[in-house]
Amino acid sequence: MDELRVDGYIPGGIGRIVELHGTYYSRHWNFGLYFERKVATEMAAFLGRRDDRRNGFWLAIVNDAIIGGIAIDGIHAAEQGAHLRWFIVDPAFRGRRVGTRLLHTALDFCRHCAYRRVYLWTFAGLDAARHLYEASGFVLCKEHVDRQWGTPVREQMFELLYD
């Protein structure tokens, strides 16, 4: 793999991360327009109100191509914790520690902001992501079946607590 860099927003970042989510979750989980639209609108709203003192958005880039991303939404960090969102890596680059680098970048930011809790929502079956979360100290704390994406999935909330 050519040199990987992790950077903040660059033009095309929203579209590429939405595309990665839309194609991956359609192909592997039969998620459709509702899911892709939700990712696009929520990410656009997040970046529209982004405050670099409490929010982070990072892209993994190789040869000027965006191959992954991750975000930390700290808008409710004092009450609920920081929300880890939109973590994805292009399937062609999985297994090359891109996800590990993105996750460590996001968690370093959370430590720098002195967030006491970081949480994320995912669902059962995303085993590679779960492995990364648990290797970084996240613990499964809630679980329920939901059909909001058009396909029933076992939604899971993981959290990481800092002392």
C-alpha cells in the first residue's frame, strides 16, 4: 500500500464516506435509500455545525483517494459522552491497519478533549469492527433488535469509559 495519511475534511469527503456506507451496507446487509440518506443528511448537518474544539472528522487517504473515515461528535459529550460515528474503511484496504489508525486518531482526540465516555452504535455481524472496538477498550453495554434499516439487525451500543 502506498503511504497512508489521516487528515481532516477535504473536498469530496462527505460524498465518499456516504458512498462507502451506501455501497457496503447495501451489498452486505440490504440497506437501501433510507440508510444512505440518513448517513448523508446527518453527516452534512454534523459538518455544518462542526466545532474543532469538541468535534473531529478524519479521512484516511492514499494517493489522494479517500479510503475511509471516522468522526467524533462531542455536542453532548458532557451529558452523554462523545459519539463515535461514520467509521468505515474501503473493503479493498481492510486488513492493512487503516481502521486501527483511524480509531486511534479519534480516541486520541477524545483523550485530548478529556471526554470521560465515548460511545458508538453498531450491530451484530460486523466482527472486524467489533474486534477493533474491543481491542481499544470498548465494552458492549446495550443490545436490541431493530428494523429501522429495512432489515432486522441486532443493534449494539459499545462504550469506552476513561477514569
